[in-house]
Amino acid sequence: MSEIIEIIIFGTLRGAIFALAAFGFSLVLGVLGIVNFAHGVFVVLGALITWSLTAQIGINIVVASLIAAGSMGVLGVFIQKVFIDRVFKLHPLMILVQTFGVAVVATQLAELAWGGGERSLKVEFPGPALLTIGDIYIPTWDIVIFVISLIAAGVLVMIMQMTPLGRAVRACRDNIDSASLVGVDVGRVFLITMGICGIWSGLAGALVITLKPTGPYMHFFWTLDAFLVVVIGGMGSISGALIGGFLYGIINFAAYYYLPNQAPAIIFATLIALLMIRPQGLFGLGTTVRK
């Protein structure tokens, strides 16, 4: 029983990072209707920028994380404006090829800047390093990251539900033509959506590098993780991405805990079974009209 409790606790804690990395992916998929293969680049670059600012320049980790997240927001807007927007109007399917190419180029540039190896960042937390729950010892920093992820999720939900910007984004998610007819600037919403994607994903990267080593080549794995979280939680749903991240974290931790060699097969088998039961995901928004 203690093993199960341990898996649930650590899986949920790490799942918060998966959720934070998936928020932007879920929004872009729901609003623009595209799969962004360059999504993991935001996470990896957010991590490496945070490492450089903190380890090399000596900037406080909080300030460095905010700078990294903001930088990824700017990068998201740039990618949307310069690359995706032009191809999206002509041939949306080619976005897959385009974003994959952007990811490859960004990875090569990151390797030139930081090298092909992995970087890690140790954070000195002012307080006890471990918290005890029975026989289970939990790193305090993991709990801090969990709380930050919940706050980030809450802020994003508030933006989506309580602001004119959020209403515009939700309108485009449900029906682009109808949103345009009532005066929503769809192009502006697309830019802002990609900017939000970059900010939240960059923040995820800033936190990730304090947990485990990160290298430029890892962008693909983070894109895949974000995609799987969205599959579990449901497209376009922030709460779905959050719960999906927790569940994915538990499944991931359990698979690698018991059968590390077969873990990928177990993870995907679980996801296939879930899709057979509920194809739209646990909190999927159902069928939307996109013309």
C-alpha cells in the first residue's frame, strides 16, 4: 500500500510539470486547430535560458524564470507571425512540416549556444529539504513547483473565464467564423494564443531544469508529453490539461517504477484504452464547429 501511495504522490507532483507544459499546447490545438511540433522548443529554451541567467550571470531564479517565460512568449508570437500565419492561410496541413522544421532549426541553434549536453540547476530552498508523510520523504522543492504549477493554472483559467481576451479566445476556439462576424480580431487572438503558449511553456522549462538535466535535443519528448496530456485531458480544456497532467504523471511514474523497460508500451496501451472509452478525453469540449 505504501508503494501505491508513493506512486500517487510523486506521480501527481511531477504531473504538475507535465500539465504546465501542456497548457499552451492545449490552447493552440483548441484555438488554431493545429499540432505544433515546435512546442517542446519553448520548454527546452525556457530551461536553458533560466540556466544561463542563474548559473552564469547570477540572476535570482525567480527573476530568471520570469525573463525566460517572457522570452518564450515573444518567440511564440514571432513564430506565429512570421511562419505559421502565412502557411495557415494557404495550407493548414503543412503546419506540421513547418513547425517540425522550426523545431529542428531551433534545436541546432540551441546546440550552438549551449552545446549538445545537458544542463541542470540546483536551487537552494530556504527551509527543510524534505517533508515527511509517514515513511515517505518528499523533496520540498517538488512541492513548491507543484504549488507554482497550480497557481499558473489558476491564473490561466481566470484569464480565459474573466477577461475580454479570454472570451475572444474561447469564441475562436468554438467557431472562428462566428467570432469574426461579431468583431473578434481572429489574427490578434492567434498571436496572443501563441504568446500565452510560449509563456506558460517557458515557465515549465524554467522549473524543469531545477528537477532534472535538460538538453536541446529533448524538445521532441516534451512535445510528445504535452500531446499525451492533452489526449488524456481533452482538447482546449485548461482544467482537462491539469487533471490530464496529474494522471499522466501517475501513469508515467508507475510504469517506470514497476516495468522500466516496457514503460513506453504500457503508457501508450493505457492511452489507447482511454481513447476507446472516451475519444474526446476526460474533459474534452466535444464537437466544435470549425469552418
